[in-house]
Amino acid sequence: MSEMTYAQAARLGLQEEMRRDPTVWALGEDLGYEGGMAGQYSDLQAEFGDDRIVDTPISESTIMGAAVGAAMGGTRPIAELRFSDFAMCAVDELVNQAAKARYMFGGQARVPMVARMPIGIRGGVAAQHSQSPEAWYTHVPGLVVVTPGTPAENRGLLKSSIRCDDPVVYMEHKGLWGMTGQVDESDQSAIPLGVARTVRDGRDITIVSWSAQVGVVSEAAAALSGEGISVEVIDLRTLWPWDREAVMASVSKTGKLLVVHEAVRVGGFGGEIAAEVAEELGVPVARLGGERIPIPFSIPLEEAYKIKSDRIAARVREMLA
Amino acid sequence: MARNLANEPARVAVMFRKMLVIRAFEEAAGENFFAGHIRGSVHQYIGEESIAVGICENLRDDDYLTSNHRGHGHSIAKGADPRAMMLELFGKVGGTSNGKGGSMHIADFSVGMLGANGVIADGCTISVGAAQAVKLLGQDRIVVNFIGDGGINRGPFMEALNWAKVYELPVLFVCENNQIAASTTTRLVTAGGGIAKRAESFDVPAITIDGNDLFAVDSTAGRVVSEIRNGSGPQLIQAMTYRLRGHFAHDDAGYRDAGEAEAALEHEPIRRTESWLLENGLSQDEIDGMRDEVKAEITGFVEDAEQADWPDPSLAFTDVQDVGAPIVPGAEQ
Ligand SMILES: Cc1ncc(C[n+]2csc(CCOP(=O)(O)OP(=O)(O)O)c2C)c(N)n1
Ligand SMILES: [Mg+2]
């Protein structure tokens, strides 16, 4: 076991896959010298050369579109978009091309690419650098959507995303780049897509969350346990496909579901999970997510957007009252 | 008709002072970023001041301007209030957007400054749209779009050039070519004969000038702006320059050759304009006095920003939209 950051773990996972499979390569802005915005590509250009870690022009449409073509052409590209906000410059290539090629062409095409686009609030980068649009992509048939929440998972899930034969939208959280955790370097196995992790066992209520919000949910759960309230916390890790079995099993046990995410609540993926659980189990469900506002710059405004642990705890108490 | 600037030291002094304001503003922004008073990212315009100032000196208040991530200099040159801008960088009440936008979203619509932008090249397409509005409304405003040399590799730049020419719109594209985009040398990722050639391929007239030469910028802008206002259709100015600092305040620019930035100091615009002023009637004392005055002014703005109030959290929920807006906490009754 060694301790490493979320960014370092992703770098390790990529390096392992690039060593294992010579068709894996990455393209994006400032990957070589800079090594990516958080060092998640550090020194990989030195090891693999500049035709496998490619510094591109500022041309998001072509970063994404070229990845689609390169995937059809027999390689496994990783399109690095830096911020999910800039990936919006290339949504067409992702949604109209990558996601649909296999289906439209009757199974002739496969698009094994990873579109890497970090989400979330990092502190003071405002409306065009802080968004969490993961729900958009869950709505698109053909895409896999992954939101790693810990260093070990950022390694293991990136590995399986690279190995996946369908296009994966891989959404790291910018606020987690520096998060440290234990990673077992000797175990090169990938973490399977579509499998949730139970972060904390509990009896009274299930909270489903993902990405950086899981940490806040865990704080709330710890606080509630002091009051004798036992919360089960599930990190979905993959949003599509989501681990229906794990969620249904947990809610069948606890009898109540709260879904919490940093993304805007309206149209958020929490609504999908809550609806599925309510339809299948007929238990009380609730959601907490951001107000439907752009992310503001100033500290008190940005803080007002966030879903803090006290709000989560209060919602749980209400649901159990 | 090009003015003979050599005969107008008073005009040069006015522009010089604006350059000093931008420089002092950017130095203060960097210092306060490192001091932890400003969050996020601060892209300084240090070393490129002559471009914004020389261009904007030839614009009217009601002309429009769109900018990019490096927008502080453009905003000040267009007439935005540097005090309100500093308050915005601090996220305080009284900022240009009362703290909602921050450094990358400085805007002052009262002086035609339609916004800095966090997304590269999005200003290009907004500019042609603003120009279409100008045309529809029968106005004689023009629109200026500032774009970097890295930004020209995004599709919207090419689309906007084509569009502006097809509809013969009053747009001036100003490409600030500092030869670098973040840590990438743009030459290595840019094919063809460069920015001017791209414009010319759309029959958009393009001229390349030394952007650090205030006189070249001022006289070129004077001619081009009046041609555009008189119906020439879109044009492009490529202003060669050098980014004296890192991409943003927390970038040490370690990817550069040693000594490069130091060597570039010789060509930086404030020093060059200062020498000209000294040869043309201003004394060193007068110049130093101007510098001290500007510094004191900016220091005052920083103090104001430190003392200004934080916005009430309820402000986060206003100005989203009219129908279907979120409920503003405390405003239910
Ligand atoms: C669409 C998009 N892609 C990437 C970025 C990240 N980014 C911000 S500034 C920058 C470099 C811009 O270089 P250039 O256009 O030359 O302007 P300069 O910084 O040199 O003034 C990049 C890549 C962005 N903001 N938007
Ligand atoms: Mg540049």
C-alpha cells in the first residue's frame, strides 16, 4: 500500500494501461510540459512519447471528434477536456457521434474512448469552470458515466473505463485532486463499472451520493450516529449504469432513501434514482441538490450553493421524524 | 487619415497613464492573489497594455468590446471602473457584478464592455452577433473582439471570420499574439501562414503590427476603426506581443527558456512609451509623479475592496431568470 493523491492515482492507472496496451493514448491541451491541470499526466510524455501523449491545439471539437475517429480506427484514445465546462464545446461529437456510432451503424463500429472532463466546485472559479453536468450524459443512450470519489477508485475506475469498449464520460472532481488515500500498487486489477461501494453500513436510512459529495454525506452520517441515527451511505461511483441491485438491497433494509448531489437538483440524476426506488419499493424518497443557479464566484455566494452536512442531517431527521 | 502622434504628447500621456493603471491593477491583483485575498485564477495582462489602450483610445463609449480570460486590461481600457473591478476580484459588494462573476467574468455594459470570458473564442461569435444587432438597429457602433493566438485554433474563430465577412459586419478582430497559450508554444500547434493569413483567406483585411509599440497600435486602430465605421466590413489586427508573466498568477512559466522574459523587458510597452515621453517634453519627475499617483489610486481600491462588505448569501439566487427563477431566501413573503 502506498499513500497517494487522487491525481497521482489517476496518473498511475493511466500509466499502467498505457504500458499494458500500446493502443492507449491521450490527447488534449497542455498534457506534456504541464502534465494536465493537476499533474494527472505528469511525465507520461517523457515515457510514452509525444504521439501517445499528444499536446493539441485549443480545438475541443476536434479533440473529441478525433478521439471518436481514432477509436473507430482501432485505438483507445483518452480525450482530455480539462473542465466539463469546456467539454461543452464538443458535446456534438460526443453525443451525436461517439454515443450513437455503434447503434446507427448496426454494430459495425465500436468507440472505445474515454472523454475525461472534471466536474465540480474547486473554489472561486465561477460559472464557467465549476459545473457538474453529469446528469446530461446519463440521458444519452450509448454513454457510460463514471464519477470516481477516492484515489484508489480514480485509478481502478479509469483502468476499466480505458478497457471499456463503449465511450465513457469520465468525470473526476476538481476539488478532490489533492485528496490522499491508500492505493495497493501491486494489485493491478480494475474496479468494475456499474458497481457501487457501501461507504458506511446503517439501518435507519440509505443515502446515495457520488463524487466529492460523498465526503460531506459521510460527515453528516457521523454526526447523526452520535444521535443514535444509523445511516447507510452508498457511493454509486458509476452513474450509468448505476448499481440498482445495491441500492434496492440497501433501501429494502433501511426503508428510506435520500439522494444527495452537488449538481443542480432540478433534472439531476438524483431524481432518476429516487423515482426508480419509489416505483419499485414504494418507500419514502427525497433528494438534495444544488439550487438551479449558476455557480457564483464570491465566497458567501458559492457557499450558499453548496449542500452542507448540517442540511443533510436536518433532512434525515425530518425524514425519520 | 493617420494622425501624426509625434505631435500629440498630451494624447500619449493620457494613454500612458491608462497603461500604468492596468499595470498597477495587475500587480495588485497578483499580490492579493498570493496573499489569499483573491481566489480562483488571475490572468495578468502585464506587458501587453499598449494593445488594449491603443485600440480602445480609438473607440467610442458606445462601441462594443468582447474579451477573453485575460480581460482586466481590455476592461480598464474600455472605460470600466478599476475600483469596481478590484471589488469584483475580491468578491465584494460594489464589484462590477457584485461578486457573482470574478476575474474571468468582468463586464461593464455601461461602457460597451460585454464581458470577459472563461471559454476560449466564445467572444468571437458573440461579437458577430452584437454587430448584427448594431446593423439591425441602424447604429454606427463597431464591435471589437480580443482573442489570443491560442484561441484562433478553435472553430468559432474561423466561423466568426467567415460570418462577419458574409454579412459585412462592423467587427474588428484583434489577435494578441504573445506566441503562447498557457504552457504551449502556439507555433507548434498552428498550421499555415498564421493568423493574418487565416483572415485574408476569408477576404478579411489583416495587418500585423508590433503590439508593444503604442504608436503603431494607436495609428493602425485609428485608421481601421474609422474604415469599419464607414462600412469596410470586418478587419483583423494581429498585434505581436509578449506575456511577461505566467499564464496566470500561480504559474511560474518554468517552460520558458532562461532569460527569455528578462530579454523581453527591453521591448515592453510601458518602458518604451516612457522613453518617448521623456524625449518629447515630459520630465522624469512628472512621470514618476504619475506613477505614484496611479499606484496610490490602486492601493486605495485594494483597501476599499478589503473593507467592502461580502454580498448577502441571498444574492446567489437573484438574476437567474424571470419566469421559473429560484426562490430567494428571505424574500418569500
Ligand atoms: C474552450 C476552452 N478551452 C480551454 C481553455 C483553457 N485555457 C484558458 S486560457 C488558455 C490559453 C489561451 O491562450 P491564448 O488564446 O493565446 O491567450 P493568452 O492566454 O496567451 O492571452 C487555455 C487553453 C478555455 N478556457 N476554454
Ligand atoms: Mg497567447
